[in-house]
Amino acid sequence: MDLDAVRALLDRQLRRAAPPDSAAAQVERTGGVVRQTGGPTDWNGILWSELTEATADAAIAAQVRHFAALDREFEWTVYAHDRPADLAARLRAAGFQPDPAETLMVAEVAGLPKEVELPPDVRLLPVTDPAGVELLVRVHEEVFGAPGGRLRDRLLARLAADPDALALTVVMAADEPVSGARLEWVPGTDFAGLWGGGTLSAWRGRGIYRALIAHRARLAAERGVRYLRVDASDQSRPILRRLGFAELSTATPYLHRP
């Protein structure tokens, strides 16, 4: 891959011209930023910014006022190639709190493995109803140690409004969920996103994460998707690199709570 060209394509399609990711959300360009504003359970935040040292502080303050008026928590993810260079420091000064940095990685779907190999007595379960969402949320809460209420509401709403917009999968060992992940399509772009891949600690090291990548790569290939993108943790980055993913940038989410 030409990494510079893919980075520019991703910025253009998924950030500058991103479509809303739910029926209740609106994407608009204002004051040097592209933002999504949705309901309380939607993702709210800044998708893209074109700021300078002279304009950044005023733009940040304007977005804080916008989301505060709606009583919304919102996210501003700073990529390593974003400008101005001190954007992260300006966000911290405005009251934003950083989450751990992740690595933005991309792979061409055509070059990814698509054969799903799972340990014995383990199976993939497609999630298509509220019962399946509960299994996926259980895994999320145990793996990431975070409340799953907002994720539950968001997934239920998206399944009800547009079930073809995402593919949810839980890995089951007997009747227990041990891993889960989702694949989200981005209509009108060359990309689909890998999100939420997590496996219970007792089941790690058995190839489950790799199997979920292969499963979602096969689904993406069936839909004609060219690239898969993922915000990778330190744990998943080496696995993804071995599978053919390349690093485009780093991404640090900054959260502002009303």
C-alpha cells in the first residue's frame, strides 16, 4: 500500500466527508471542524478539524459550548498528523481528558486471511437480536472493565433502524460468551471498521482474535470493501501487523464531559 495515499483517502472519506453513523445523528461542518451531533446514546464528537495556532482555541471553545448546551459528553480524537502540533495540549487546557492512545491501522481486504480457525468446542454466533446484544455487552464489560449501558443502547438502536449497517459476532464456548467484535460498514467509502474486539483473559492465546479478524475480512470481501481500519491497542497491534495491517497514525481520544 501507498500509506500516504491511504491516509489521505481515509481522512477524506471517514473524517472530512463522513456520513452520520445513526439515523438520529447529524454531521455538519462549522468553525473549522466537522462534527457529529446525535442523541444521548449516539457517538457525539469531532471527526475532523482544519485549525491553526491562531484559530484552534476559539474552535475548541465553540465546540465545548455546542455540546454543553445539549448536555452531551463528546469526543475529539487527535491523530498524530493533525494540526496544529499542540492540539492535544490545547484540548487538555480546555478540560478534555485523554483516553489511552491507540494505533490507526489499515489493511487491504484482498490480502487478509479469511479462513476461520477456532479452538475445539468454540463457535461463532451472529448477533441479530437483543439476546445476542446482551452476550456481546457482557464480554465488553468484562474485557474492558467499562459499563456497557451506552453500548447496549447504541447497538439495539442500530439493529432496529438498519440491521445491514453492521455485523455483530460473539464467540461462544458452550453457553458462555468468551469474545466478541463488530464490523461496521461506512456507505459510500472504501472502508469498513473493526471495533470492539475483545477476548476474556482465560481464552486469550488460542487464536480467537485472529479468527474474528478472518471472519470479518470475509464478510467485508463479500460486500466489496477495499480496506479495513482499526484503532489497535498495544495487545492487538502485533497480531494485526502479522496479518497484514500497516500503521497509518496514532489516535488519542480526548473526552469532554458536561
